[in-house]
Amino acid sequence: MGGMKIVLLGAAGFIGRIAASFLSARPEVRELLLVDYNIRDAKRFAKSLSPKCRWAMADVGRSPELARVLDGVDAVASAVGPCSEYEKGVLLACGERGVSAASIGDGTLSEDDRREIHDSFRRKGAAAVSGCGMMPGWTELLSAHRLRGEVKPRRYLFCSLDRFGGYAFLRRVAKETGGDVPPPPGAPPGCYFRMGEDLFGLPAGNLTGLSRRLVAGGHRTGPVRRELSAAFLFWLRRSFADREGAPAAAAGVWGERENGGGVTASIVDPGGRLAGLLLAEAALHLAVAKQEKGLLPLPALIGREEAEGMASSGGGKMAFAPASSAG
């Protein structure tokens, strides 16, 4: 029987559900195995989605449990978080079995980890890609295909907390987000904060005094306080009132040219679907890219025209423009 068999890890989560919807609708996918630790949600979701969907429970932090769902698989799509805890183990388990894999990623892999993962996949003749979300993910596609090396880019992620991200994402926000900064050029209006070397923004309507302290103050507290901050954000998210017209998510890159003048590239995601779409498409590419081996850069897998087509089909909009100031 023809067609692909794809395994989706973290299928009951925010990104996982979006990726599952895209993958189950693709005619080349013969079977989609939805894997999650919460088997009840995975089973209910699989039954509601498509007859081609199956379900399984696995703790992906345990390699033997993950290995048992990889038999006869063409590719794995991993939406499991937090990536700092699970991504390396998931990718190594897939590499050791020679199964190509795409991971949502969040940029936490060190250079040593990336080399180890790269070697694991090369030895088995398979391929992998990390960072298939909004940032990293769409920001890397924008940098490669729109900025084209003209500048050393900086990045931002903007989101409406009631319509984007799951608990693992909120943990990252509570852990990494710092003090206020000016909005980056071309970004949606709102309040922006440092997130490591990047910027993170929210619509102004989200920022009551409590949510502002939770978002911008978590990095100064201990791990228990950060977990509590993430939990409060998760519990309160549906009550946040966004500014009218604010997208579910947006991401962008910007910088200054050597000869002067700024440049920006961005993508707006009104429905919060583009991260899941990118993960799904990356997995489908890897399922057929048998000549590629090792840990690949995302822009080498998905070209400019395809990225623009994906953005359009997912309801998003790309933009590219010179900026008078890239601050």
C-alpha cells in the first residue's frame, strides 16, 4: 500500500493539533500516528480528525518508549516541549533508528549538541531539521530568503497569549523574558521585552499589571516562581483582552546594512496556524528527501517560493521593506 506513515509527537498540544490537521488532510499521508503522553486527548483527537489517524501513548523522555513507535515510519514531526528538556533526546532516538525528523525547536541546541545530532543522522543515512516554528523557523526563512545575507539579523516574536502557544511556550516566556524595549521596526503595535538576544511582544491589551509582572519579571526569580508565573499565564490567558485587529502571532527579522539604511522582513499569522504548518511541511519534505543526510538548515529544505506559498495558504502575509531605522 502506497503513501507515507508519519509520526507526530506531542499531538495533543497547541502546535501538535495544528500540524495534525494539516498532515491528516494531505493525500500522500497514508497513516498518521498521533503520539502523546495524554492518551485520552490523543485518542479523542485522532477519532475526530480522520480515519487515517491512529494514536499511541509514549513518554518521549524515555528512548525505549519512543523507539517502539518508530517502526516503518517515513518521518517524525516533533511538537514536544519544552525543547530544552526533550528535543535532543527525541532527535537522537530518531537518528539512531534512521528515521528522518523535524522538530519545532526553540534554539536551545548547543553547537556540540548539533554536531552530535548531525553525526547520528548521517551515520544512518537520514536527515533532520530543528527550529520549525515561528522563532526559530519562519524567522530563519525570512533571513535566508528575504534579507539574503545583507545584514546580521535580529529577531522578534509577537503573539496574543489567548490564541497562540501552549504551556511549554509559556514556561519559556516566563523564564527568558526581561525588561521593556522599544518596538522593532515593522512589528505589530504592542509592548516588547527582551528574550535572550531576541525580542518578544504582546498586544497592549494583554498587559494588565499582573500579566506584565508575570511576563517581564520571571527571569529575575527562581525556578519555582517561574513555574508559577507560567501557570498563572496559562490560567489567565483566555481572559486577556487583545487590541482589536491584533494577529495571533507575528515574527520578523531586521538589521542595518553596511552601507547604511535598515531592512526588515516579517510574517503575520492572523490565525496562529503557521508554526504548525511549517512543522508539518518540514516532516513531509524529509520523508521524501532520501538524498539529504544529517542535520539540515531549514532554508535548504524549504525555498523562497514555497515558503511564500505556505504563508499564503495558511492565511499569513509576508512583508519586506527598507526601514529608516533598524534600532
